[in-house]
Amino acid sequence: MLFLLNTDVELCQSLRQLLADEVVMGSLDPETRRVAELFMFDFEISGIHLDEEKRKKAVNLNIKILDLCNEFLTGTHLPNKIDKHVLPEHIRYNFTAEGNYLQVAGLHADCPDDLVREAAYKIFLYPNAEQLSCLEELLASRNSLAQLVGYNTFAHRALQGTMAKNPGRRCVTQKDFEMMTKMKVKYDIDPGLYCPFFSLGACMEGLNSLFSQLLGISLYAEQTQRGEVWSEDIRKLAVVHENEGLLGYIYCDFFQRPNKPHQDCHFTVRGGRLRENGEYQLPVVVLMLSLPHSTRSAPTLLSPGMMENLFHEMGHAMHSMLGRTRYQHVTGTRCPTDFAEVPSILMEYFANDYRVVNQFARHYKTGQPLPKSMVSRLCESKKVCAAADMQLQVFYAVLDQIYHGKHPLKRSTTEILKETQEKFYGLPYVPNTAWQLRFSHLVGYGAKYYSYLMSRAVASMVWKQCFAQDPFDRAMGERYRREMLAHGGGKEPILMVQGMLQKSPSVEDFVDALVSDLDQDFETFIMDS
């Protein structure tokens, strides 16, 4: 339906007249002006300003791109087959047998057998001609559409309105890579030792306490009506401010069940907006996790990773709950991709701070608090290979930018992969593999994969400058709500960041924020050795 509106010429002409009227534009509040400009941007990237023939071409290209995206996405998950006699007999049981063939459906990265991992890597990533053709056609079609509607490349089109602004803004240099690849001290952590301290109830109490101190907000369980929820184990939370009252609702779809997608995510059921009668339409969102059910002997216990994911997704939910935009189009998480992950990643910093964890982490049987040394070791364990992981993320982001940069591409996508990997990542390219054909993020995050790193850099700066000294600082919490959460996508993201940090961060600030997160806490290491 939105795409049909984006191709309505009369609607576009009316909006263009409004934008050209200086008197009318001067009378509008900043958010209304921004929403009008965003609507015009949506019109223009759909080719509304073109003549009828080119407009039809743009519509057809959009449809073609949607079809190619679906085809490519399906292909990223399809298994590869190999004659079972090619593999040593003692490792065949690791793969699904189908007659004389074995199906390899993934990388088996967690398998302790080196040979299994090597075989899976080479077989699963072996080039598929149809998938390769699909990717090349998708990239070419995106480029054609971008140029048709007036952009140099698809990356230029995708980055308009984001914090990055344009593809030319490089944030990482070779010197930074050298800093990233410093040797790291190894910590061996058994997640099972932590689970008894992270019952779901305790974690929710921890979130409630944090939000209460930081934002004056409490979470209350509400009874659902018959037919209101899609599974009986879903819980409804009312989000209530100490002075403002009810802010919205969160449906917590936390538990595993048959046919439920195995993913952690947040999505909007109803966005917040100002109604014509002056009342505010309260937001309604869903938080979806994949937690185990409680047993007769124990409540639902979360691993450290599950606990961090819960905090992460709740960061998205608070973005939705505290957004107070006039228009639903820009409510909550409906903002540029490279800003949308900032509130959720910031919550990970709270989840890894002992002062926060100490408020709720209790052994479900004894009530014993989680020792500080265990929290410290857990936090430091996450830095094992963190530099290599960051290099990997930079490699993915650069590859994404090159693929969506100037066309025609100078080399095949596989040759570009090989060259980029050798330049930006520490591990060499493996011949006869085509990892890019499994890179599903090229569909949903085309030319925007860098967003995760940029959001992490912003979250790191906000944490260190505003919350590291006191994670319960109410004044900082109020500034965070006022400057970053309240506006959704109704304000330029870099202006929100500037308002929170009280300065305009430079490219060097972004890089330093990422690199400083890799620094090992040697005091912790010495204490725990």
C-alpha cells in the first residue's frame, strides 16, 4: 500500500507545492517539516519525479528487486550436497544423509572436530551458479534504480538521511586495524555457572529497577483479555511513568514453542502518534525471545548471552515506549538504520556493569548475589577475539559498500570478496568458496551493514560520557529520554547524538569509541589470576 502511495503523482505534486511555500513551511514545527521532507524523499526514490516511461521503469525495477531479494534470501539458506564417498567415513555422521549424498546445511562452527569444520566450510560455501547470477542481477538492478532516480550509486541512495550521510565517510584506517589486533588475554567462562543467578524473574526485576531509577518508569503485569494474545504463555506489561501515567504496552513473547521463529526481535503493533483530539495514541510493541520454559525444579534460567539479549531488546522497547512524536511515520524505532540500534546496544553496557547486575543477580535457590569477580571475568571474556570480530564486521561493511558502489563492478563479486578480505580481515580467503552468496544481510541491510558498528560507537560514547560514572544517574536518564528517545525518526540522528553528548563527534571519536571497547581490564586479570 505504501509503495502505491509513493507512486501517486497528484499526492506528490501537492506535497511539493507545500514544501515550496516558504510561508507555510515557516509555520510548521520542525517534526512536521521533517516528516514532509521524508515523504518527499520516499516519493523521489520511487521515481515519482520522472516522466511516465521512466516512472514505469522504476516501478518495474522495484518489483524485480523485491523478487530477486526473495530469491537470494531463499538461496542463502539452501544446503549443498556432496557425494558421501568424498568425505572420510568417520565424519559423515555429522551431516544429513540423502541416498549417496550428504547435505551440508551450515558451517558447523561449534563442532570440536577441525576436519568437520573445514569440510563444512568448503562445501557449504562452494559457489552456486544460480545464486551468483541472482546476486549479480540484484546488485545491478539496485544500481540501475538508484541512477534512474538521480543518485550516483545505490549506496548514495541508501545513506541519504542517515548519520553517515554518504558512502565517502570512512571511519576506520589501517592504523586502527593494528590497534584492533592487539593480543588478548584468554578467559575461560562456563555459562552454566551463571545461569542460576539469572532467573527470568530476577532479570525482569533488574530491568524494572534500572528503568525506575533512570527514567521514573515501572513495568506492571496486566491480565489479558480472551483472544488478545496468540499464545497462552505471552505476558502483557504496562509501562507506567511515576508522573505521566501509562506510556504504552509491551507483549512479552519470551518462550520457545513449535513453529515459532528462533530469533530475538522487537516489532511494533501500533505506533505512537498525536490524535486529532489532542490525545496521544499509546504505542504497543512485541518483544520476542526464545527462552526455555521453567521446569518443576527450576524457574526459567538465562545464560549470560540470553540476559544480554533481553536487555538489548528491551532497549528497543523503551525507544518505542518513550517516543512522543506527532506522527506514526517516525515513531520510536522508525528512524535511520544507523541510529535504530543505539538504544538497544546501550542497554548491553548496563547489562555488563556490576553495579547494575548486583541489583538483581541472585541464585534462585540460595539468594546468594553473583560475586563481583564472576561479573568481571564474564565481561572480560567477551573481549576474547573481540578485535577479530570487529575486523570481521568492518570487512562485511566495506564489502557491502563496494558491492553497492560504482557499477559496473570491476571484478566478479567473488574476486572483490577475496581482495577485500585480504585487505580488511586477518584470515586469508579460501579458494573455491563464495561466502557472499550466504550473506543474507545484503537483502535487508543493502549498503547499510555499517550501521551496527556506527550504532555501537555512538552507544559507547554515550555510555562512557553519561552513564559509566553512575549508571543510575536520573539527570542523565532524563537527558537521554529528552535528547535521544523522544524523537524517533522525527529529528536528524546526528542532532540527537549531539544533544546527548553536548558536542559534535568527529570521525576520530567514532573510531576511538570502538577501539577503546577492546581494551583489556588488566586489573581484573591480575585479580582473577
